[in-house]
Amino acid sequence: MHARNGGIDREPAVPKTHHMTTEIDTADILAKVTARLREKFPGSSAKEVEEVVKAELDRLNDCPVRDYLEVLTERSAKKRLKGVEQAA
């Protein structure tokens, strides 16, 4: 049924939909990002790369928007690892 307002048929208001939150597997993100960055930073130890990735993942994990957690973790970890390489 349509509501009439001033002689104009209007569709009923569409209820707001809530965004579904998907579960994010942080262990999977840690493994994937660490593997990719180990290839890009062969001069860094596997332990160092994993520690940097874990630190960045932990820092970003509480952000309200988590859709891009993997890419943001990789970007910030890569930046830190580049800084370590340049300092060495």
C-alpha cells in the first residue's frame, strides 16, 4: 500500500539495513602478509618481518572499519620494514 501525500503516491520508507560484519581471520592475515613481505624484504629475518606485521595488525585491529585490514597492515608493515632497511 502506498501512502498518499498531497495527491502523490510515495513508496513506503525503506528500512535501514545494517551492514553485516564478516569475521576476519587475523591469523590468516598475519600469515599472508608475512609471506608476501618476506619475499620483498629478503634482508630481514623471518622473525623480524612477522613481528612487524603482527605489531601493525594489532595496532589496526581495533579500527571500526576492518574491511581493508589486510591491505592496511601490509602497507604499514612495509613502510616500517623499508625504514629498517634504510637505517641499516
